[in-house]
Amino acid sequence: MEWGSESAAVRRHRGPGERREGPADVPHREREASAQEDASGGGRMRKRSSESGGASRGAGIALSEARTVLALALYLLALRALVQLSLQRLVLSRPAGLQGEFDARQARDYLEHITAIGPRTTGSAENEILTVQYLLEQIKLIEVQSNSLHRISVDIQRPTGSFSIDFLGGFTSYYDNITNVVVKLEPQGGAQHAVLANCHFDSASHGFITQHPWASLIRAFINLEAAGVGGKELVFQTGPENPWLVQAYVSAAKHPFASVVAQEVFQSGIIPSDTDFRIYRDFGNIPGIDLAFIENGYIYHTKYDTADRILIDSIQRAGDNILAVLKYLATSDMLASSSEYQHGNMVFFDVFGLLVIAYPSRVGTIINYMVVMAVVLYLGKKLMQPRHRNADYTRDFLCGLAITFISWFTSLVTVLIIAVFVSLIGQSLSWYNHFYIAVCLYGTATVAKIILIHTLAKRFYYVNVSNQYLGEVFFDTSLFVHCGFLVALTYQGFCSAFMSAVWVAFPLLTKLCVYKDFKKHGRFIALYLLGMFIPYLYGLYLIWAVFEMFTPILGRSGSEIPPDVVLASILAVCVMILSSYFIKFIYLVKSTKKTMLTLTVVCAVTFLLVCSGTFFPYSSNPASPKPKRVFLQHMSRTFHNLEGNVVKRDSGIWINGFDYTGMSHITPHIPEINDTIRAHCEENAPLCGFPWYLPVHFLIRKNWYLPAPEISPRNPAHFRLISKEKTPWDSMKLTFEATGPSHMSFYVRTHKGSTLSQWSLGNGTPVTSRGGDYFVFYSHGLQASAWKFWIEVQVSEDQPEGMVTVAIAAHYLSGEDKRSSQLDALKEKFPDWTFPSAWVCTYSLFVF
């Protein structure tokens, strides 16, 4: 700790008869400052030259900039190291093949055998025959090895059905004769209630829960998913409600990793994904727990997504947790009458993988408002005290709030301007393969702007004011802001409000417990940072999870959402949170010049390097691949008019890049793919006249279309109108029949004056995708009859151009029809840092 030198502001306001204070004057000065703070709640210490002969201000002591910055940097790095240590420790101890314990080695053997079969799409022999045979063989071996206490029953289900959901803007799924392998483990005497462990090798959960006779036994489920490859499996959904399920996980899980924050983020729809959890919840009315691997989402569903990349410890921890929770649920007294325990939500979060803290949301609400009341009492005492001379704490507090919000707003605007500029010049995703680039560009810009605004306020507004007093004011403003978020989140019913409670309660407790040391300064930084240990450590823990999930997703989020803008915004918010209780140090240090200069230089240099294209977004490094995803569809399109005549026919390779950079990085390697072959939207056709495999057209609007010879699949799709009849309620009922490959998509667009009132799909009520068109995804097993369905169109006026336009796309995802010589040749040209998914498809459009 160093005594601060006299600032220019003090010199300007020192009277002609005044002398500069020396070390001998400090004790008296501190006693004076302390007395004034006691009288005015840490009041403002303005001493103008006209008062008492122009005595100088109580400037307080100033901290060394270098030492303070070093202390804060080391503090954050130490916390980050602890977080990393927690994340890398997958299991606390590995059981040595004990009877009744999960055997990760055997599970890995299953995994390697199944993945060795190859891609397993619905309708392929690999999925419907080879995988099913292998599963049945292993189940038979388990049955032979099991003891006589349990009975194992196996059933092969091949259901047909359909359902509609609002995921990705809304679509309808129709499945026919798909394959489910269902195994029931029960006591020899049978059971009346069951717990479901669900995962898919490529089957449909809706068929099981709505049609299988065993489904009526199920009272709860655990769903196993993946959004990444290995690491820790995260509990990111529970319920709905049914807090006893969370308690089961709390009591049974050996290596917990769970967060209600992840649950509320996922259920908000921010992440463009969904799981079978929705199916069991919405169509089976069954509560459950959703788990998923989230690490290394860069290679999820790519050629790099291989069994060898999943550590044995990842398999062990997942197996330990799932087996323990299944046993707990299966023997729980609550299982038989689980519906009686459906009351309210739970706040739950793990503490660095050691344990889970969980309590009812109503208890959380009480705790949150108790914390709020503590802040009200703390700040109210200061705000309600009368002014002392020229000291006005209320005014300074309100000005401090304004300055804080101005610093946050301007820093956000600054990073967004940088992000937009980077996106416009075609250097988006430069951080995708080097995440530290985003920190050096957007993180430093945010910190620098926050420091700049507060430094200007300190220099030009808070003239002749005690550094110590300003530190108090800005601690209080940060406390107030976090308290505001706590009130808002609690009022809206978010269980995630517990995080704001942590960021309010611990800093306030720190302030109250070490208040005297705040004035002594000797141990100030150490005690202050020690008191902030829990909120900052857990904050970094959650921030890691946020970026672990969102960064890979931004590489497959489509061409319409600028990923730099999203990442810059998230980084800026994280910096604002982490810097909130460090703002006071800006007012306590002698100067911020060196810090500002360093941050500005780092940001500027990174910005120049990014603009010059130094950092390539993708990587084929076997140790850490980060490929660019591209869809290639060799398609032939046929457009018919109202009379049934062909009005347009074309063929080519339709190209979609799944990120914002489009084909800019591909063109140097494949010159024929450039903006001269950009695909154009067919305005009168549903979904622009393209054979979308999934309803993601609103995310991907930049396409490329490279002309290529027409294709002739061996198993061509056939689509025809079977009947057209007028109903008693004056609508037109159109019945269709379609045959073709295992995967097809059906699109509908009604004309002006027409509405799609009902159909034979889902629950009978048509669900539109984003944009107003209708999207139906169809899949079938190896054997399936012709797909017959009807739609009903309500017409309010004469339609000379027809009442509805429909189209059907056939996707050949397996077998010989999947490939074409032109498609193979183009695919071979793609660089190794890409992952092109390629298949053949046909598209036919009709007007009725």
C-alpha cells in the first residue's frame, strides 16, 4: 500500500496560505474523514476555499494502480483456475468393477460396436436391422447373466403416428413403421409403476409414449441427450414442477452437475434445439429429468464425433449418476403417486460438482426478499440521514447510478459497433477457433470504456472528494443495481434469481463484517476480495457453462444472426457483472492511465489483426477440430401450374452454409461457388421453393445453387391427389398419397382468401412454421405403406389462381440413391476444415 500523491484537483483548490499534507497529517485527516462519515453516512467531503480559510479536501489515500490491477488480475486468474480444476475432475473415484455398480468399460464396448455400424438414419438397414440386432444380442446376454430376482422383457415396437410442436417456429412430424427397442426390468412378481430411461439410436419417442402398452406404467423418466461430446453431463431440465425429482437427483447423484439457470435458458427458446423431454412432458404428461453432454459442441454431429473422443471418466460419471438416480426413483415411495407431488418449482444448483443445493421456489422467493430488505435497511440508513455541510450522499448516490449505467450503455454500444464493423467486412467468427480473440477484442473494449467513463467522472465531476468516500458510493450503487435485478427476476418468478441473491448477500455481508478494515486500508484489498470469493467463483463457473454452450452454437446458427454481435453482447454483459464490485477501485487508485493504455493497445492490435484476416475461424486439427458445416443437396425440381402442366424444371447442387460467413472462405478453394450463383427465392412457392430438410429457412436465407445434371433415383418419389371434395361446411378437402424414400418433407402455402382449417396430421389443427407456410417432416422404417393424408382448405372468395400450393421433397439419406458423381466430385473439393453433409433430393410443386 502506498500513500497517494497530491492530485491536480487538490492543487487547484488549495488556498494560497495552505501547505501540502505530509504523512504526519494523515492520522488527523483520517480521524476527520471518519468523523464526517459517521455523521453523514459516509457523506461527501467537499471543502471549498471559502470555508474555514479554504481547508483542503479529505482526499484519503490512493492505492497503487499497478499493485491493484495485479491483485485483481491474479484474483480472477486464481478463480478461473479453480473453476477449470472443478470442470476437469469428472469423477471423484472410480469403482473397481463392483457388483451392481456401473461398468464404464463395458459401456464403452457397446458404444464402439454401435458407432462402428456407421451412420444410422431412420429407414436404413444400419438402423433398422444391424443396430437392432446388436442391441437384442446384448440384452440377451445381460438376461443370461442376471440373477433370478428380476425379470427382463423385450419388445420391438414399430409405431405409426404424428404430432405437432412449435420448435423452430413450428412443424409437424409424421412417422410410419419406425423401430423402437423397449426393455422392461422388473421384479419376478411384476410391478405396477415404472421409471423410464430414454435415449434414441434413431427412433421416435412419441410412438412409444402414446401407443405402447407399457407406457401406462411410467411415472417418471430420465432422458439422455447430447449437445456436445463428453465432459460432464448437465441436468438442464426437470419437472415440469414435481420437486421430488430434483430431490431424487440431489440425494442420489454421485457426481452432480445441475443448474436451474440452464433450465430457464433452454426453456426460453434461445437455444435452437429440443429433446424428447418435450414429447414425454406434452404427450405423456410425465415428469422427468433431462441430461446432456455440453462440452465440445464444435464437433457434435460431424465426422469428428467419434467414440474415442469421449473419455472413460465421462462415461463413468454419467453411468454412476444415471444408475443411482434410477435406483432411487424406482424404490421411492413417491413414484406410485407422483402426480400428488406436483406442486411448484425448485431452485437447484451444484456447488462445483461436490453437492447440489435445492429448495422450493417459494422458499427462494422468501430468501430473495429478505436479502432485498437487508439492502433497503442498509441503503435507507444512508439515504435518510440529513446532509452534513456540503455532503449530499443521496445526490452522489444517484449520480453514481447514472454514471454506472452510462458506462455500461456506452461500453455495450462500443463493442456492438466493433462487432457490426467486423461482420460487415467479412471477418465474422474470427474467434471461433481462438476464443481468447473475443476476450482481447470485445472484453478489453468493454473494460476500457467502463474505466474511461468513471475516470472522466472522477476527474471532472467528483472534484475535491475523498477517494475512500467515492469507493463507498460506487460499492453502494453496484449493490443497488444487483438488488434491482434480484427484485425484477424474483417478481417474474425466475428461479435463476438466486444468482442475483448471491451477488447481493455476500458483498453486503462482506461490507458489514469488515467495515472497520475498509477504513484502515492495510488489509482492505485482501479482505474485500476474500468476501467476494463465492459470488465471483460461482459467477465464473456459470459463465464458463454459458460460453461452452453458446460458442459452438454460433457456428451453426444460420446466416441471419451475426454471431459477433451475439458474442460481443454476452461478453459485455459478463464483464459488466464481473466489474460491478471492482468499479470502486477506479476511484481508489492514483491513476488509471497505464491500465487504460494497456487495454486500448490490446484492443486496437487485436482489432487490426482481426480486420486483416489473421485469425482463421475453422480448424481441422485432430486434437481440437472446429469445422465449418455445409449442406450439399443435389436436387431436381419440377414446378406445375394449376392445370397440372410443367412450367419449370431445373437441377443443380443446392448449397447451404450453416454460419454467418457463408461461402466467403470456401470460394478460394472452389472458385465456382461464389456470389454469382446465389440462389433466388421462388416467391410463389412455400419456403422459397427449396427442399428444406428441417424448418430452418428463417435462419438460413443465403443459399448457393450450382447447376448440375438431372438426377434419377432408383426409388423415385410419387405424389398424387387422390380426391377433391366439398364438405358440408363449404370447405375443400384434398386427399393425397405419397410414396418415396425414408425421409420426405411436405410444404403448404395457402393463397390469399384461403385458410388451412384442419388436416389429418397431428391433433388435427395445422401448425404453421415461421413465415406462415406449413412444414411436415415425414419418416418411415424399412417397410411402410403409402402415406395417405388430407388437408382441408376454407375458401372465402373465388380463387382464379388456385387456393393452395403444395410441394413435396424426397430426401435420399442412405443407400445408393444418396450419392451422385457430381455431388461426390464437389464434396471432394471442400477443404479439410469443413464438414459437408451431402445427399440427393427431388422437389415437386403443385397448385390446386
